[in-house]
Amino acid sequence: MPVEFLGIAATNDGSETAPRSGGAFDPEYTLRLARAHEDHGWDRVLFAYSSGSPDPATGAALLASRLDRLQILLAHRPNISYPTYAARVFASLDQLSGGRLTVHFITGGSDHEQQREGDTLTKDERYARTREYIRVVKKIWTSREPFDHEGDFYRFRDYVSDVFPVQQPRPGVSFGGSSPAAYAAGGAEADIYCLWGEPLAETAEQIESVRQAAAAAGRKEVPRIQVAFRPIIAPTEELAWEKAHRTVGAIRAARGPQRDPENTGSQRLIALAERGERFDRALWTPTAAATGGAGNSNALVGTPETVAQALLDYYDLGVDIISARGYDLLGDAIDFGRHVIPIVREEVAKRDAQLAEAAL
């Protein structure tokens, strides 16, 4: 099966290791970073979401209108808009991009972060709302006749949109999480299920949980699996580990006060870091520990060859989308694209050729 690579569509040059040099939304930098991904073998980039960050849909529109090939993964939290409105925004962006949009629906793992924008639902209520929201958006994307909706969270009458996606029957739906509620919701509704980088054994267990949830929902096809890492690469192993330790030092120096995480995914990362620093071929946990388990934060450390082989280990588990983001956003996107992506693609092509030959 083909492998895809997802990078980050940051709107400024700040990261966990360095403050940004300008404003929160720097359109010139956004385009420069996106072009670096497009020119170095990446398939798509993610516009992330947080309560105080620039509007990701605006950034997505910028890329859609200025770049020709790079696909866009747009993060969206259901608490910020009604699904009838959001579905039109997504369809309009898919039209603007010529069919290059996937939407990543975020339920929200932190009560504090959700309440910043007036969302007071409990976590279980948020998952139920997300499932309903996704179903409504899918129906709006595909229904040419007006329909009514009477749900637990949304109610409307006689609705039909006048803008539809380029992609048929609809754009892809991406979803993530590591709790039973997340597996149930994503297993039922997602085309792509997103996980944070954990050891191979734990990742295999999570993939099985997603598959079981999809089967329980009556689905014949399971979601594709995406796993996210923070690669730290250098020409030699020694230089890579020196770089890794410098990176953790910079994270610790730059970090502010940390809240105890509420979401299961971050709690898993912290628990993993407490078990040890190194797992499998190249997985390294101190970067996650230094951020308090914040988001995609476990690293893969080594030469490009070592990191590529580590990614192939995950591919062999059934992972076919690799999310990777360095700490020097622009430079690391170029280096990873030049030195890691070609190795992984070549090895995946060999595996596919062997499987095709065996099937004859």
C-alpha cells in the first residue's frame, strides 16, 4: 500500500525550542514553509487548531489559492461553529483547492481549553457531539435535497447547501484519540485515524482497538492509520543524539507552567516516559516528558537511515500515513524530505512489488 507523509502548516516560525520572530500569522512564512513541503516530497500539511491561534481555514485558503499540489488537512473543533456553516466552509475550500482538502475533527481533550471558547460540555458529551457533527457534515456534503435534522446537539429544518465538494462522494474525515470513547467515535466515522507515536507494541494494540470499534459500528472498511513523530536526524548517530539532547534542553528552557493533562493520549505519553527513555529502534520519550505530554511530542532519533527503518517498522504494522514535524520547522521539513522520505518510499515500493509478485 502507498505511504503518505503529513507535515505542519505553521503560520509562524515559533516552536517549542524558540519563540517566533514576528506575528502569529505571517503569510509569507506560511507559504514558504508550505512550498518547502511541496518541493521535498510531502503529500499534505496540517493546519492545527487552538483557541488563540490564527484561523486555520484562512491559512488553508491561502495555500489552496497559491499552491498546486500540496494537500491540506484542516483541523476543526465542533464547538466553534454550527455544522451547516462548517460544511459550506469545507466545501468551498475543497472547491478552491481543486479537491485537496481533508478535515480533521477535534473533540477536545482539555476542559480548560474548551471553556476558553465557551464550551462547557463534559468529555463524553463532546465525543457524542462530534459523532453527530461529523454525520451532519457528511450528509450536507452529499445531499442535493433539503432535509431536517433532530439530534441531541443540533436541530434544523429544510436545509440544503448550494456549494458541494469537488471530491466525490466527499472529502476525507480524519480523527484522533486514545480513549475508548475516541476509538468508538473514530472507528465509526473516520476515514483516517490518528495516533501519537508510541512503541510498536502499544501502537499495534491501538490499531486493533480502532479496528474493533469500526467492526462494532458495522463498517467493512477500517480507517487508515496515521502515526505522528518528532524526527531528530543528523548525518551520524552521535550527532543525532547530541542534537536530541540540545533539543530537550531548549524545550525545558523555553517552557512555561505545565498543566496536568486531562486527555488520555497525553497521559499515555507521560506514563511511557516514566517507564523509560528509549524504545524499539529509535523512539525517544524525553521530548514528550519535557512538554508535559503535549500533543505530538515523542521523537525518533538517529541518522536518516535509522529513522526511515523505524518508520518502516510502523508501516509493517499497518500505518500508511506518517506525520512528522521537526523543531526547526522549515529546515527540518527540507532535511526530512530530502533524506528520509525517499528511503521510506523506496522500501515501501519494494515491499509492494514483493507482495504483487507473491500474489501471481
